[in-house]
Amino acid sequence: MDLTSNTQVSAYETLGVPEIWRLKEGKLEINLLNQGKYVSASTSLSFPSIPAVEGISLFLENSMNMPMSAVRREFRQWVLQQL
């Protein structure tokens, strides 16, 4: 995960990073490496049973209107329900 810069996707492709998560306009985007190029995915290789894109995007949206402690608590509960 790279939070400090807007690294070009081609750099990760060259390195063979199997999965990247990026935040674009407040929404999570997951890309998986497939035959040397990234393709958009709705689930993660690391967390296949969790609908990460829709769930995390929702919690990011909620974090604008709720205290972070409440968002973290709800997020933990949501993850446990997904497992």
C-alpha cells in the first residue's frame, strides 16, 4: 500500500506486485495483476471472502459523518460478520 505518492501503476506491474489497492475520489479500487497488466476486481486475493470494495468504500463515506472510534468499531464488527 502506497499512501504517500501517486505512483504510476506501471511501476507496480514491472515489480510484479500481485495486488494494489488505491483510493480514487473516496472509493476503493482493487487491481489484480493478470498476465502482466492490472485488471479491476471487486474482491482481494488476500481477503477473498470480504466484499472489500463496497464495504470499505461505505465505511470511508461514513467516516465523514461519524467519529473515527465509532467507524472503527463498526468496521471491526462488519469484518467479523464477513468471516
